[in-house]
Amino acid sequence: MHIHPDDAAGEPPLLPLLNRNRPIADTSGVDFKTVKPCFATVKSHISHVAADTNS
């Protein structure tokens, strides 16, 4: 499945924002708190997610 812009509405394509100073990164430098509940994941490269749902 791909994300395509709505050409009829003149929507521009979504492009990634690259950081040329740090081309390879991880989430170890992310330091913020969330008020959303956090859930552990199963079989994922992401260990936890903050979600708006309980499922």
C-alpha cells in the first residue's frame, strides 16, 4: 500500500525530511514525556508505542 497525494485537489506529495548531519540515527536521543498510555509491542522493531487506543 502506498500513500498518494490527491492530485485533483492539488495536494503535494509527502517527502521524507532527511538530516544530512546525522544520516543514521536511533531513538536513544528522544527524551520527552507523553500523557498517552504506552503499550509494549510484539514482533516489532519498536518496543513501545503511545496510543489513543487500548488495543
